Amino acid sequence: MLGRVALADRVVVGGTLLYLLFALLPWYRVDAFDLGQGYRFPQASAHGLDSGLVVVALVLLLAATAWAVLPAVADVPVRFPRSLVTVGLATAALLLTLVEWLSDLDIGFSLVGLLALLAAVAVLTGAVLRLLPELRRTAAPGVAPAEAPAPEPSPPRVEAPPPDDPAPVDESPYRGPPPTRPPADPPAPAPDTTGDTES
């Protein structure tokens, strides 16, 4: 299963584990001191999990990690780049951690809190590195191919009239007179038979 997890997803897993470790460590520690008249303030420490923002950020990072390694366990097809979910969850966790760390600067500088913030940055970096190839693969099929030149229209084909059709009538105003028939030959004179009768 580890071989099916990409390197960027391993960065997400590692960053989440580091964030969990830093959340369990004390961010602030107050040494014990005497208040006088027999009263003493005991030593106290504040862990990252004592903050609600850090707890919510840790839950978001765990959800991002589970979503990132899910393809190594089961194939869940989605219609969008998978790492968009990881990037969104990691971004929300980073912002919550940043707000908590900045608000605690009034108490004092917390090195562990800064390390937790850097762990959240590492998770977001791994998620973004995983997202970039997915965006390229998604955008590749959508590139419009170069338009092919339109084929030249072929000249219209003139069909010859059938041979048994009558000749077309010439309706031009410049046509000549209609053809006339030649005059018929005059009839031959009848033979004279009167002389033979008298003899």
C-alpha cells in the first residue's frame, strides 16, 4: 500500500503526524512561584490541544490525510481533481493554526506553536504539489485542436438532358426567320395524244 502512495501524499501524512506531535507538546509553561503568606502558584503548562482552534485544525488535517491516501486503499472516482479537497482542508487548518499562534503572542513566543504552523505549511505544500499534475491532466483534453481548413466547394455538376427529350425552344429575340421548305417542282406537261388519234 505504501508503494501506491505518491511522494506528495507522503509529505501530507508526515506533516499531519508532526502536527499531532506538536499539538500534544506544551506550547507554554509557567514555573511555580510564591504568592506570599503561604500561597504558592503551581507550575502550569498549556498544550496545543487546549485550544479549540488547534483541535479543529488537527481534525481537518486528519481528514485531508485520509482523503490523500484513500486511492491506495480503494478506487473512488470523482469528477474533479482529487487533491482539491486536500488543498482546501489543509488551507483551513493552516489558517486556524496561524490565528491561534498569533493570538498567543500576547502571552509569549511559542516555539512549539511555530513548529506546528510549519507542519501545517508542509501539509499544504504536499497537497499543492499533488494537485498540479492533476490540473495539467484535466486541462489537456480540453485544449481545442487547431481548426482544419475548410474544404473547397466542388463546382456544381451539370447533368446532361436525356437524349429522348425534345430540343429546347430558343426564345431569344435575335433568332432568325424560321426555315422555309424549298418550292416544289412544277408538274410535267401531259403528253399530246391528239395526233395519234387522227392517223
